[in-house]
Amino acid sequence: MSWMVDAFATYLYGMKVIAIALAIAMLISGIDDLFIDIIYWFRRIKRAFTVYRRHKHMDYRELYKPDEKALAIMVPAWNETGVIGHMAELAATTLDYENYHIFVGTYPNDPDTQRDVDEVCVRFPNVHKVICARPGPTSKADCLNNILDAITQFERSANFTFSGFILHDAEDVISPMELRLFNYLVDRKDLIQIPVYPFERKWTHFTSMSYIDEFAELHGKDVPVREAIAGQVPSAGVGTCFSRRAIMALLADGDGIAFDVQSLTEDYDIGFRLKAKGMTEIFVRFPVIPDDYDSRKKAFLQRTRSANVICVREYFPDTFSTAVRQKSRWIIGIVFQGFKTHKWSSSLTLNYFLWRDRKGAISNFLSFTAMIVMIQLVLLLIYQRLWPDAWQFLSIFSGSQWLTTLLWLNLGLMINRIFQRVIFVTVYYGLKQGLLSILRLFWGNLINFTANWRALKQVIQHGDPRRVAWDKTTHDFPSVTGNNRALKPLGQILIEQGAINQTQLQDALIHRMPGLRLGGTLIYRQVITAQQLAAALAEQSGVSAESIDAWQIPEALIKLMPDSVALHYAVLPLRIEDGTLILASESAIDPVSLAALGRKMDKPVRYIIAPRGQVVVGLRHWYARKRQNDERSLLQKAVQRRWLSAEQAEIIWSNFVPRQLLFAEILISLGDIDMAAMNSLLLRYERSDLALGEFLVEQGVISAETLNYALELQHQLQVSMPTLLQQAGISEEQLQQLERENA
């Protein structure tokens, strides 16, 4: 038995040596963290007594002042079936912005995700599928490079450029004002990062809830201090916006390759590359406080400004193994790959934060080992106090006053660390989660410790950290609406409704008339009526069809809708039902445009499909920038003079209306501009006094020859009222008299 006692005493001595090394290392790390705390609170107090006494906090309404610039959202997608549709739907219904496009990177060997994205693209014209050149899964950086290449191709085909390029994952929930914020800053800043705040789960989900503790402190305190001291911001990989200048510089730097394909944390890497090029980076905590916020239920001690910042929300991994995989990837990318790629620089402040990034590889081991030592000492103390006739051993701290002092210092630093974390979790999530963060400390340390071992093992196995393969982490997505619904082909609907047969459909598809889509071709050839087309389009869009008379719309309702809005979206206001504005359109309105209409009209909106031409003639009558002769009035005057009967006038009008079409439809049908690009161009056109064709030529979107061809085609396809009147027997002299009276 004595030899066991001697062995245990030797073990305790070894534990004392380890405890001394741990205490010294933890003191250094603790002082480092304390320095960040002091800087943060000093700056905050100083700004409270200086800057914010002279200036009020910027109101979020300032974000609406700049015109909407075109923004591209880049989303890598590997095995993301069922997620992209939710993201697009949530973005369309919640984003307070319209001029954006989502580019989704898929892989040739992932047909399920491709099929899902195809269905989404049908419903959302601003969503574009990108197929990567190589089978997946490649690195996220490789997928982003493929997306960037597709964006540049889209820019060339659409003849316009994006001002900002935004990183997001498929499972991200984007704040409604995020794009407004990026739009406001992208002309002045080259990298813009907003906070990430994970969604809460039940308190028993310790793994995913440990993320809210880490991100609340990291994006509440550490990154703002980093930006203030070093002027450098690490991208979080989501909620990051790059200016066009930054992307072009990265493309030039990499000879056409912007993101490092061998990096597991390409976002972290880019922050340093842009900083080295002298570009400006900013971390933005911008609150948007709703007018009714005071009446909402809030968590105890949740701070209003902190809890309403524009941020990215998402669910993080909820199992131990997935969290370890994700964090080990971060460690390999930031610590091992980062050390090999980014050596120590000439800037002391930047080197200091490089040290803080890399010390995690050591501090994760230290904190976990310290916990193991502490648990053993506590168990030993319990044994000696409660076990009868227990062996009594001297404390490993006996006779070492300096070690005891060191441990007391570390205890104080640890209490400060816990206190700081509780504060930053509380201000966003409330006191309950702030206190629960104390319970999650051990579990979070265990995850980080295991992730460190896994990262170290992978680096040793591969011999080079840059050879470690991308290990994608799976996420959850919050539930929004139901399943995505792909649009049924219009021809199939017309066949099912008995309007046409298969032979007529094939003939129309093969011999489609220039400047007209399928429905227009069928109407022009008198295969179907405008009412039949409207019924088919209504079924395709999931709305109702309704014939309208634009001249019967109350003028007060017409004045409710600005000219620019009516002409941009090609809609007419019909009526208001239970507070909802009912609009008439001749084609489907995509969810992004419908949400924008609701914002611009400041009320809920829904739409019906009107037969072809009814909205067009209504727009010309009520909203046209250059008013022409009123064709309806011309026809009525002919009836009043008894040159035509009422029945003849009705027939002429029914022939005239379906043959009226918008110039934009001809351009889209010809393939000169696609629908997504046209939507972006029309946003800019709202501020122009030119005719649409002249504006497009001025912008370099189409040539003067294309404009002339499209106008000539419109003239050929449309039928004029004077022509129909002459065909009905009205003489040239009578027609001139009618036009003079109608002028």
C-alpha cells in the first residue's frame, strides 16, 4: 500500500509542475483578454461623454437616402436540398430592398440541389443557378470563384455592374435592412462585416447554445476593438459585403481567381489581403429599432440598441461531432493555414491580433487541462474530507506563496472573463441566457479542446495544413412558408384547360413570332383569346383572373399610385379590400417585386391577372409620360357621330386591346435583356426623364440599331386605332376630324 501512496504523492508533485506552467500561461492569456476589455470599456465610456453628447445616434431612415445599387449575394450550396427555396422566399418577403440578385453555386454531381434551385429560379427571377466546373464537394472558396465567374458573365450579358458582393450561406436569415446598410456604405468601404447572432434553442442544447456565448462576446466586443486599434476586420464568411473595387483587386491579384481554393477559411484570409492593399474595412453594429418595440415582449435586461442591430441569424450545429468538425476547420484555416500564409507583419498592432487569433490553438488546451486539474483537486479534497480514515496529502500549493498569489490572480481574471461573457450574452439574449452561459463554459471548452486535437491530427496526417480537405458542416434552417412550388409550363396549362391542343402548342413553340412570347404568339394568330391566356397565367401564378376597364378606376385611386411605380411594375390599382390594395397585371409578379410594391404603397398588396392589353392601355391612359391620343375617346366620338354603331365599336375595341404590348416585353422576348436584368434597369429608369429605349441606349445596354429594330417590331405587332377605324369604313377626312376633336 505504501508504494501506492508514494506513487500518488509523485503524481501530485507532477500535477504541481503542470499547475505552475498552466498558471503562468493562463496569466499571460488572461492579461491579454483583460487588455481588450479595458480598451473596449474605455472607448465606450469616452464616446458616451464626447461623441454622443455632441451628436445623436444615426437614425435608420438615413439608409433610405442613397439610390438602390445592384448587389449580388453569393451562396455556395452543396447538399442543400430544401434550403435555398426557404432562403429566397424569406429574402423576398422580408428584405427592405429590391435591387439584388442571388447567385447559388451548385455542383454537377448534386442533382437534388440543382433541381431545387431550378424550381426556385422559376419563381424568383433574381435567383440564378451556377454549376461549378468540378464535382463537389470542393472548397467553399472554389465554389465562390465559380459564382464570381458567373456573375461577371451575367454582368456582360445584362450590360450592368454590381456595386457590392455579399457572402451568405444557404441557411442564413438576413436582416430586413442588411442590404440597405451595405448600399449606404459600399461606396466608401471595401469590406463591411455585420455581427452574427445564432438562434436560440432550448437551454438543454448545450452544443448549439455555446455558439451564442462565443459570438455574442466576439462580435459585441473583440472585433469592434480590433477594428478600432488595427483597422482590420476578419470576415465571418456570412454577412460580409465586398466593394467592387475590392473584388476587382482580388481578381487581379489572383490572375482571375479571387478566393484561395486551398484555404478552409477564405473569408479570414481575404480580410488580411485587402488590408495589405490599403483598403478600408469596417465592422458595423447598426441598430434598427421598430416604432412599436417598446410594446413588444422583451427578455429581462436585454438592451434595446444591442438587441436590434442589423445582423445575420442562423442555427449552428447541435451535435457534438458536427460542432467539432466545424471548429476544427476554423482552427486549421485560421491557426495553421493562416500562420503559413500570413507571416508576422511590420505592424505591431496587426501582429498583436494575429497572436490573438493563433493563441486559440494553445488556450483551448490550457483551459481544458486546467479544468481537469481542478476537478482532480476537488475530488481529492472531497475524499479527504468525507472518507473515514482517508489518507491526507499536503496541498500542491503548500509552501508556494507566489503560486497561491498567481492562482488568485488567475481566479480574478477568470471571474472577469465570466462576467464579460454574461454581459454580452445578456444585452442581446437577456439575463437568463447570460447566466446559463456560465453553465455552458465547460461544455464549450470540451468542444474546443476536441476540435483542437482533431485539427492537429489532420495537419499531422496530411503533412501540410493546406492539403486538408473542406469538411462542410450541416445546419438547420428556420421554418418559413410551405414547400417550394415550381411553375407549371404555360403550354401545358392551356392544353389542360382545353384552349389548345398539342399540335398547336408545338407549332407555336417552333414558329414563335419575333418580339412575342408563347401567349402573345397564340393570341396574335387567334388560336386563343386574351381571356383564355389570362386564365392560364392566373392558374400558373396561383392568383385569380379578372377582366378590367381601366377607364372605370376612380381617379383618386389612380393618384394613390405614383407614375414611376405603375410604369415600373406595369400594374394598375383596382380597389382596396379590407386594407389590401388589389392590383391588375398582365403577367405574374415575382415575390421580390410584390414585396417592394407593398413597401412603396405602404399597405398590403395582392394582384390579379387581367387579359392581355387591358393594363397596357390603362397605363397609357393614366400614367404615360408622353400622353397620346385617347383611343377610347376616339372610338366613342365616332359612335356619337353615328359613323359607327355601339356593337361595331365594341368589336373594334376587343380587337384593339389584345394587340397592345409594352416595349420592355419586346426587348425581353428578343433576348436582348433578361427579366432579372430588366428589373434592375427599371429601378434606375424611375429617375430618368428619357423614354425607356433612349435610356437603355444611353446606359449602353442596347445599341441604337437594336432600339430601332424593337420599335419597328412593336409598330408591326401593335394595331392602331386609326387603322381599325378605317377598316370599319371611317374615311380619312372623318378620321382627321375625330383626331382634331380628340387632341
